Amino acid sequence: KECRLPGLAAWGRVRDYRVGQIDKMPNVELFLDSALDAEQVLEFAFEHVAVATGSTWRRDGVARYQTQAFAIDPAMPIFTPDDLMEGKIPSGQRVLVYDDDHYYMGGVLAELLVKHGKQVAFVTPSIRVSDWSYNTLEQAFIQKRLIDLGVEIQVTRGLTRIGKDHAETACVYSDRRAETACDAVLMVTARLPNDALYLALKARQGDWRAAGIASVKVIGDAMAPAPIAWATYAGHRYAEELDAPDIGDAVPFRRELAQLAAR
């Protein structure tokens, strides 16, 4: 769904290439829109099971700045990236985008909201917009893009409370409070792994042998939510290590460890 967001059309290659390769393989079956529970997985009786059920964006504001949920008036509509990617756009005119994720998602969704005619305020505890994208040489382009679109940018401010018609923020240095009027808040914060299926299977580990299951492993966002590159790597690594001995949390590649020689 992310490839339908502004500027991310090329990301469709991550899906399209793999679907094209799978379509060529006679020993691979693909079943879309087929949610399974633990009992159904056991009935399939596959020898190895990889659970890659993704993650869900939080809507309570918990992330880096706020590690605990804070007060949110139920009258204020709260949205997450999942909502916008499902086509649910706030009906109000003024939308506050709170970005405590610091990568591309906050900026992309702010642009999407502007394209829908919304007046957007972009709030982040960081010193700049999409701060982590500095590592990918994209940060300056993202911030300029939002400035050109007329987005109001508030940096070094963390969200502390949400009222029925405004959001309260605090300076991350002085804790001075201020209010921003808004009709809806978009939370781009942390994500929770969708690991219910994996946990249900682990709870029934005693039934694996009878079902012919040798291993069950959770991978990708279902294990630890992260950018798409990490999820892609997780799938590749799982395939490479499928028949190899279990190495636990150890890294699967060689590292150079420098040591000073005694003189």
C-alpha cells in the first residue's frame, strides 16, 4: 500500500519483482486474503512455518518521546498511517501530523493530506523533519518539499495531551507548553508487531510433532517493526538459513574485529 503514497510509486518493485518470480515457480502456491489461525496452520502440516504477519501503527502516541500513553479526548479524531493507506482521510480542515518515527512516513503523509486540501501542522520532537532520513541523504529534500507545500513545521516539540479541538505540545528542552488548534491528529509514532498467530502457535508447541511441523519462526515486522528494507532482508535471511543450524540472535555474516597488538 505504501507504493500508492506520494513519491513512492517506485517502491512497488519490491512486491512486483517477487510476485513475478513466484508466478514462475511450479512448487509455490499463493493464497491471498486468507487469514489463518493456529488450528488451521497445524492442519496444513507443513514442515516449516514462517510467520510474517506484519505490524500495526499505534494510535496512542507512544514512541521515542512519549513512552507511555497520554490523555486523548475521545472527541478528537485520531488517525494512523494505516488509516490513510486504507483511504480514510480526516474530514476536518486542520490536521496535526505528529512524527515521532523520524523517517519518511510522516513527510509523505503530510504531503498526501495537503493534496487532499488539508491545512497541515507538522510536529516532531526532533531538530528537523524526517531526521533519520539524513542517513539516506533525503532529509533536505523532504523538509524543502513540506515548506514549498505550505506545511507549518514545529520542531523540537513533543505531544503531551490532546483535547477535543487542539493538541498540547511541549518544548523538548524547556518543557514550555503551547496549543495548536486542529480538527484531527495523525499519529506517526511506534508500531506494534502482529504476533498473535505466532504466540498462539508457540502455545501449542506440544502439537507440532503430531502435525508434522519441525519449526515455526516469526520474521519481519511481526518480530520487530522496521523499514521495508529490514523486512525484505528478514525474508531473504530466513530462506538462506532454513536448512542451516539455528544460530539464535547471532549475526549471519563475518565481521572484522580489530585488536591492538601488545608492544
